[in-house]
Amino acid sequence: MVFDYYPGCTLSTKAKEMDVFAKLSARALGIELRELDAWQCCGAVYPLGADVIAQKLPSVRALKAAAENNRPLVTMCSACHHVLKRVNHDTAANKDFRDTLTRYDAEISYDGSAQVLHFFELLRDYVGFEKIREKVVKPLVGMKIGAYYGCMLLRPSSVMAFDDAENPTIIEDFINALGATPIKFAMRNECCGGYISLAQPEKSAGMCNAILENAKSAGCEMLLSACPLCSYNVGKSTEDIKIEYFTKILAQALGVDENA
């Protein structure tokens, strides 16, 4: 199976570990991730203004390239996935936006036809968690792992369509397929305050601490994340619970992590 791949800036730098383990795991599962030849930063934040064009152009260019390749566009980072998915929705659903794009640059004629997938969706819908379970050589038996979804994977639910925004199960099903015990905790869908961590550090720290206390009280020994910002922001607030990228424990269970 071949998919176009958008790594994004952070997976090329500070969160390179997520990228490395994803590629190792993909190969073990018979997946080829073809990085787009020329991609730019998605901007990391979805521009809310309907008339904002320039900030959405990098995403549009990546989406157009994937559509022309006739392959789904796969992302790992929650923020990249969020921005790409919402910009793609803008393009498909809003003719005025499409027309404005063309007026801005005639070479960016794009209709929103690309399919944007998070790697979790690829694993669930194209590989299948049962198939992954069969490929596991080092089951994570005895590990009590909480799925930390954060806020960007799930909302707005009508656009992201990732899972049930209030009661998601995709990451818990993933954890279960690796042989570990998934632990549900009430604040797994709550924002960590990553985007206000510089402007309002005390408020952000309070949000992280609430999430961590809730996870600990539920019995979590580790949290999984798909977001570099969440991993950093939550991770710096505790030494009691490890927070790991989901691709790392996938590589560990598949027995390919030592090759990184």
C-alpha cells in the first residue's frame, strides 16, 4: 500500500522520533509512505478568518499534490492533520474560497478532492487492528496505557470525522491490539493549553496538571500522544507518567524499534 506523506516541520526537527518510528512501523506492515517532494509548514494553527488565503496556501499546495498523485495524504502530527483536514474541507465546500484561490494564483486550481488521513486512520481502516495484532512480536502485556487525544484530532467533529468526539475508541483499540491494557480517563479529550503555554504559563500548567491527576487516578502508567506540542507541554509537567508518541510503542510491539 502506497500513501503520500506530509511530515510537517516538527517531525523533521524536535519530534523526529515520531517520524522515524512511524516509517519503521509502516515498512513492517507493508506500507510505503512517500514524502511529498515539496511541502511547506502548514502554519500549525488553522486560520479562522474566512478571507484568510495566504496562510492556507501551503496546505492547499500539499493537498493538490496528493490529489494529482491519486493517493491519500497521511499525517502523524495532530496539528498538521487538523489544519490540512480543515483547509481541505474549506476548499471542497466553499466555491468562493476556491475562486479566491484561483484569483490569488492561477496555478493553485484545486477542488478539495484529496483524502486526508491520520496514521491512526490508516492503521484502523487500511491495515486493520486485527492484522496489527497478528504482526505484534513483543506484546506490551501488563502496560496500563491511557490514550490522550487532546483537542485537535476530534474537533470540529463534523469536519475531522476522526472518531466520536465525546467517546472515541480508536486509540484504545490501537493500544489493545499491541497487547497492552487501555485505560480510559475522563480528561483524555481535554486541551493541554499548549497554545497559551508562553503567554499564560500558569494557566497552561494548571490544565496539564488536571489532565495528569485525572490520568493517574484512573490507573494510567503511560500516556500516548500524536501531538508534539501536547507531548512537550504535558510531559514537562510530570515525572510520574511517561508520555510517548504512539509510533514509538507501535515500533516496540512490532519489534523494529531497535533499528531506529
